[in-house]
Amino acid sequence: MDIEYRNAPWDTLAEEFPEQADLIICDPIYENEDLSYIETAIQCLRPGGALWVFSDASGVAQTKVELDKHLKFMNWIIWENDWGGRPRNRFGQKHDDILYYTKKGPEPHTFNASAVAIPKKMTNQAFNPSGRTTKIPASVWSDLAGFSTMASERVHLNGHCVRWQKPKKLLERIILSSSNPGDLVLDFFSGVATAPVVCLELDRRCVATEVDKAVYGVGVKRLDQARLDAETKV
């Protein structure tokens, strides 16, 4: 499967992939108020394609207002991540916001409900007449919480955890739900290549960009190891 991880800015993708992406993932540094990446994402997204944007309390309102101008709103996801210290003068901010949109088009958007189904907690037949043992996750993802600095998946640079890294299981849910095998996934702010690694494992094509050379170097090693692991399994 074609996986490209580039030390390049996200705006280089606009002319190369006009309306070709089935799924675009944008995880910018949250304090960055520059929303110009949204225009590039719209240019790259095919009709019916999906855009997932990570944010937090500092920027989610402005980001949603801008996205509402151009795309169809699907979900506002709350990714609960209840770890680390807490302030003493307010409530702890222990979640990220993830906005899910699709581009209007003649074909329906991709949503693979069965691929992301989770176990039902209540299976008593009296309260579960359908008999189903799984359900589609709701908009609060508390089942994916717990990605602490001590997690074995954490990637380090100069002795410290790389900031903003997301767990693979979080990207897996997004990629499984909004794309199919062989689809093209673009990742504008790739960090340590989590999305490319997941796309490799899930048989999706992926082109990802990361401008920070040091972070990119760590991501290259991680992706190389993932490729080696994939070859070993064959």
C-alpha cells in the first residue's frame, strides 16, 4: 500500500490531490489561530469525503464556525483523556474536541458502522430486544481514554514525550469509520506519523506532511519499523 510521509507543509498538497482524498485528518497545534488549512482541505477532499479536525477549548468555536460555511456537519466528538495534574482554581480540562464533517456530493459519505462497533454493556434480553451485542459509539469517546505519558506507545524526542501525539486506537476509529481499504487518506499535521502507521496496518493509501524536522525524523523511524513489522507478518 502506498504510504508517503513528507517533511513538507500541508499546503503543498492542494495542486497534487484536487478532489482526490477520501479522508483528511487535520491535527494542528491548538493555539494556532491560522485556519487557512481548511481551504486546502476542501480543495483536496472529494465530494462525499470526510474531514476530521482536532481542536480544544481554545479554538474549537472558531474552527466550527469556519467549517460550517463550507461542509456538512456530522459530529462534535469529545475525546475524554482524564490523566495528569489538575488546576486548583477551576475544573480540569480533560478532553479534546474533534470535529467531523463531510463534503456534499452525489454519492453518500462513507460510514462503516460495523467496523467501529463496540460491545454493549447491557445484554439482558428484557432490555435488549434486538439481541445485538454491539453498538455504534456515541459522540463522547471515554472508552479510548488513558493515553498517559507512561503509555508504551509514546514516542520520545530528546528524552521527552512528543507533544500532541495521539494514540493509534483513536486514529483507527476515525480511519475505519470514514474510509475503505485502498482509499486515499491525507494527514496535514502528521506529527510522529501515527496516521501513516495506522493506514499501513489498515490497507489505506496515505500521504502525510510534517514541517518540524526533528519530529519528522522520529516519525520516519517509527514508520520504518511499522513497515518492517508488516513485512515480518507476511
